[in-house]
Amino acid sequence: MKAGEDPHPSSRSNQSCSCELLILPGGKILAQNVTPAMARLLSDVDPANDAMRLRADITRTESKHEFTPGN
Amino acid sequence: MRSFPVNTLPVRRLGRAELAAERAIEARRALSRCCLCAHRCGVNRNAGETGLCHAGPAARVFSAQTEVTDELQIVPTFAIALSGCDLRCAFCITGRESWNSRAGRFLDSEEMARRATAALRDGARSVMILGGEPTVFLPDALEIAARLPDFAMLVWKTNGHGSPEALRLLDGIFDVWVADYKFGNDACAERLARVPDYGRTVRGNLQWAAEHTDLIVRHLLMPGHLECCWKPAAEWLARHLPGVKVSLQSAFWPAWKSASHPELRRSCSAVDTKRAFELARNLSLNLVS
């Protein structure tokens, strides 16, 4: 799955972003090469996942711009 | 004219960038008789000969982007992934690029350093060089480091299978090492990664790294390998590197050629994952996330 443009400021140097998701039959999602935008999305999908929430929170702290759908 | 006794001559210490630049030249020369990894093939990569990794003299990059997957201490990190590796792990999640040192596009060290510096300016906490196995293209990795600001946190993500020559060239360059301790015994290492004498090499390198860098030891928990790999690795860490940061990865992803090994055709069970973390806590390992 290509994430396309990642609006996180530190991703401005990304020429294209790429991360991978593996959705297991039981619904568990494994993710690798997680970009800041994907971390925020995954944290929204599963707010109880502390590991992803911490990473999303870091990117929210660092981000100067908020991603909103349609931007 | 003032004269100085020899033992008090003022010594100009090199900044990291200058040191990396010097080491890059030396590493480039070392490709003429390549012994950068513990295989010590001794081939002349500058003349087109190739060893076990099949790598030529020119590095290629297959990914360069800001990521947050890694340990919290270093993220967001601008991760520069170089193709090629000296191991052949059947379960490699980047097998297509790691097993092929010619995957991706040619690395332009100057352009990559510019992008990394921009990422740091825009909020990335560190710059990480990884693979595959970045030791394979150590000259290029050092050339990137030579072009990065001295204040940048540099992270070296490695399989821990480098040679003493590589360690000497790396000394003092990278602030943080994220080093794999994949296998708790040599038989699993031979069967799953085609690497002999794994334990002695990697344990020695982990001890070196613990003394020379801010070390995070990473272990990927693999299905069916709790007793034979994680338990011995954890016990060794507890005994020989007490207090070292340990990142226990429990999200095994059956990738690449995992299917050729029956036990690797699935992800880790919740039971095994729980037991692995219990073992770590019982050994008082310093787990980091």
C-alpha cells in the first residue's frame, strides 16, 4: 500500500512514501516502514494500541501542519 | 618562534564529519580486498569481483523516507535503506532488495545527505542508515555521514555481522546502534540465514558496540524459535550485557522465503509472545519499545 504524499514536515524530503500493511485473518494488522501519516491513521484505527499511539503522538508534536481529508 | 615539547603539541580533534570523510576514503580502498563483513571474502570489489553478498563497488538505495516504526528513542527517523546484505535470512522483510545489491537506484551521497538534513530541519529526530546490511556499502554510508551536520543523531542499523576492520572504521561515527541478535544458536543461523559461526561473531560485535555506542539490541521473535533462539539470546544478554537496551519485536511477518521453513509460515502466537516477554522480565532485561 502506497501512502503517497505524507504531509508531515519531516517527510517533505521524501520523494515518495511507502509503507506496508499485512492484515491477518483474525484482523490483526502488522505494519512496517510506517510513515508519520500512517502512524496517525493506524492510531485512529486502534486507539488502544499504545505502541502506535506513542508514535502518532510524537509526529503530532513534531508536525507543524495538520492533515485533514481532502487537503 | 615558540617551540613545543613533542608531547604537548596542540592536537586538532576532527569533527565527526571530517572523521567520516577520512574513514570513507579508507573504506573505499578496503573494497580492493573486501573483508568488511565476517565472511571475509577478500575479493576486489573495486575491480568488479564479487563475494558472497554479490555487491559491486557502487551502493544503491531502495528506500529513503521518514519513518516512525523503530524504537521511540530514535523516531521520527529519516531512514536510508541500502540494497544488499551479507546474510541470507529466509524471513527477510526486504528480501527482494536485501538479497540483491543491485536493486533500487544508484546512491548519490550528496543528494541523500541534503534530503536527510532537510528532514532533520523539518522534525526528524535522527538519520538512520540501514539495509539490507549497510556494512556491505560502508564507504557510501560514511560518505553520507561526512555530509551530515555534527549535531545530527546518526543511527546504524545492522545485523551485527561486521568484521573488526569494519568496526574500526565505524568507531565514533554513529551515535546509536540498533543491532540484531537474531539467533540463539548456530544451527538455526545456518539453516535460516546461511551464516556459519553466527553466535561468536555477533556476540563479540554486540560487546564491542555496547562499549563504543549507545546500543539497542533487537531480537525478532520467530514462531517456533522461543526456546532455541530467544531464550539463549536473552540469557546471554542478561549475563554479559546487563542493562543493555533490548527491543523485542513480536510482530513476525512471514515474508520472502519464510514458506520454505514450516515453522515460519505463520505469525507468532499470543501465547509465545506472552512467554517471551515474561522471560525478558524474569531476566530483568531492559526492554525498550
